[in-house]
Amino acid sequence: MAGGPGHPRTYQVRTYGCQMNVHDSERMAGLLETAGLVAFDDAGATGELDGRGQPVGPSPDVVVFNTCAVRENADNKLYGNLGMLAHVKESNPGMQIAVGGCLAQKDRDTIQKRAPWVDVVFGTHNIGALPVLLERARHNADAEMEILESLEVFPSTLPTRRDSVYAGWVSISVGCNNTCTFCIVPSLRGKERDRRPGEILAEIQALVDDGAIEVTLLGQNVNSYGVEFGDKLAFGKLLRACGEIEGLERVRFTSPHPAAFTDDVIEAMVETPNVMPQLHMPLQSGSDKVLKDMRRSYRSGKFLGILDKVRELLPNAAISTDIIVGFPGETEEDFQETLDVVEKSRFATAFTYQYSKRPGTPAADLPDQLPKDVVQERFLRLTALQDRIAAEENAKQVGREVEVMVTADSGRKATQTNRLSGRAQDQRLVHFSVPEGAETPRPGDLVTVTITEAAAFHLIADPATVGDFKLRRSRAGDAWDLAQAASCGVPSAATSDGAKPKVSLGMPSLPVRTA
């Protein structure tokens, strides 16, 4: 699929949706690079627009959209972007456009009817076919569509181009056995399929060997892991096994389901030091009536009981959630019950959504679909409440000493504030400054700082002296140095142990993130 001697074709993967989609995009990128393509570098773009509003400058040879089908605006965003690319493709006849993911699995023929300039449409079950479909479409000068109804190859067996050298996603299962009335995921991703524990641990070990110090375990219903091979305690065992991997400092997981969340998982979190004090627990609604209509097999009392148990054993745990506002039939009383549960739960973060009617889901056919203005008004009340709670909970962090893993993204205001950014163990975002005379950390390194200010969505740490700033250089920072050196030929600095880094000829290529 390369463009010619010395001129490989370039690609760009654009991702919508959840962490599972982000992880799938890493697989797509790995497949394309294995096929000879290279990541598109848009550094040559001028920032100017032509008469049709299109960017002036280079464009990738292959653009892949990895889509989400959970929300209506995902459809609108995809077709809007496809429309913009139609003009770009007119000027670049060799350009190819591929659409994959959940929306492709759902819409199938619709995509090519609405956007006939799309070259390839592929689904959630055949990510591995992407390079072949692109080459076939190019050779035949005709569009290719391949949608499978069931998974043939587990995505984690495919080549991967990781977005980060210091942290990685690891999929432990795909699909979902639940039947939530608002969710289209089970029909698009299929029934739950679990990977064997040995395969998961081998992938984690490979990530650690390449320098990663953090992993996030992924699944549509991560804590039901083991259902396929009949072990209800498998997820807790997996967490404990992660604790035995030397060099793995941080373990996270998302997203669990309250109905399947057991005390054994809480105990595993407490007993395994590298499992972080952070939990994402989707509430969806605080009304038992609405939860029943959603086919969520728990009620608000059970949900709050889980949070109480977690906080009893992990007092500093930060808990986040998902909430849907305006589900069909939701009354003002139902909504007030959601506000009451949110007030009691004291979430550090909440991902709040206005109910979106999705064709193909049972909820789409329910009576009493709410008017948009009612949903919007409730949404604003909910977000105002959660913003207040988040600010109050973050204010409690002021004066607390936290360990922060530095990330490559320093935030939009980094230039003005001269601060770097990272994540605390509880996943809170921390913007911090490096005091004069202190060594600047690399992405993947760890710093210990004291929180000096707080806002609703982040914390700030401005150490007054070098003594208030502790830096621990890490293997992940070394991996970052190696990636930078490999990408631009800049010699690497000394590693965390003071030695000159060694580059193995067998080391996979590592991506470079620009801050």
C-alpha cells in the first residue's frame, strides 16, 4: 500500500466515542503502519482556508473515521466531516476515505448512499480487514464494504500503534450481555467475549517492557469479565494478578456495571497497591422507575451502597459517573430523585448527557418522549449541581500532597501559565509549575507536589521552592526520550538510572505526541 520508493502513503485516524473506540483506533493505526503507511504530519498546514472553506496545505492519503453510534450528534458530525472531505478528495484523486466502528456497523449501506465518495466501510467485528479493503478499493477503483455479524479475530491480537508510550489501554473483553433500552452497543458489538487471563497479562507485560507504567483495563462491562468461561470472581483475580507485574505502577479499569459489582472487586482494589483509588461507576438515573424503564438491573439504593463500601475502604477514592437526562417518561419527580442521588454521591466528575433517540433501541419506541426544551432545562440544572459538587470536592484537595504522572498534553493555557499537566493517582487533573532550579520532568515521569488551588475541573500546584517539588524519573520517561530520538534524530538523555539508553533493534516504533 506504500505510495512508491521513498514515498510511503500517509494516513490519519479520526476517533469518535468511548475509550474502546480509542483503543480500536490504535489497532487501525498499527495495521496501516504494518501495511507500509506512515502517520500523517499536519505540520505543513498553513492554517489558511480556500474559497470553499477547506484547509490549504497537505492532506493525508488515507483518512479513517472510527465512529460512535451512541449519540445522534455522532451521525451529524461524521456526515458533516465527510461532506468537507468530498471537496478535498476532488483535488486529491488518490485519496481514500474509510468509515468503520459502531456507526458503520449500524448504517451499512446508508453511508455509501449519503457519501458515495467513501471508499471503504467496515464494521466493529473486522478491524483487521482494513488494509485489504483499502487496497482492494484502490485496485478495483470501486467502493468496498464488509460488515461481519460476529467477531472473527479478537482486536487485541492485531498490530498496534499506541497513542502513548507511558500508558496504554488493554481490552479484556468485547461486547455486552446487558439489554439497556437506551443502548445500541450490544447489537453492534455483539455478546460479551472474554480474553483468557494469560493473554491479557502477556499484553500488559509487553507494554511494561516497552516502558509503560500505567494500564487501563477496558470492557463494555468490565467487571462481568469471566462470564464466558464461568468464573464470577475472574475480574478481581485479574486485578490482583496485575499487582504482581513488576514495573506496573498504575492500574485503572472502565467501565463497570453496578449490578455486577461485587465486594470481591472492592477488596481487590484495596489489597492491590497499584490499582488506583479511582472508580467510574455509571449511574444513568437516580430514579428507580427510570432505571427500571432503562432495564438497568439495580436501583439507587444498591448504587449508593456500593459507593459507601468503596469509600469505607478507600477513603480518598475519586468516583465518577455517567448520567442521562430526559429519558422517555422521566417526570420532574424522577429528575429530582437523580439530583438527590448526585448530591449524596459527591462525584468528582460526571459525564452528563441529554437523552438521544437512537433508532434500533427499545427506548426509541417508548411513549412520552420529552420535549427538547424540558430536557435542556433539566440538563443545565444537573450540570450546575455537579459543577458545584466537583468544586467543593476539589477544594478539599488543597494542602494535600499528591503524586502526579506527567502527561504530554499540558493544556490550552500552558503557554501563559508555564505549567505542565498530569494525573494524580485518583485521576484528577493537576496543572503544576516547576520551581526555578528544579529539573523539568518528561512525560511519563512522576512528580510529588502539594495542591495550592482548586477549580471544578482541575487542581493547581505551584511549589514555592525546589524543596517543595520532588521529581522521580521513570522508565516511562526514558521511553518518551527514546520515542523523541527515534522521530527526529535528537540524542536521548540519560535514563532514569543514569545510564545511556539502549535501543533494541526489535523495539516497536513508538508514537510521538506533541504538547
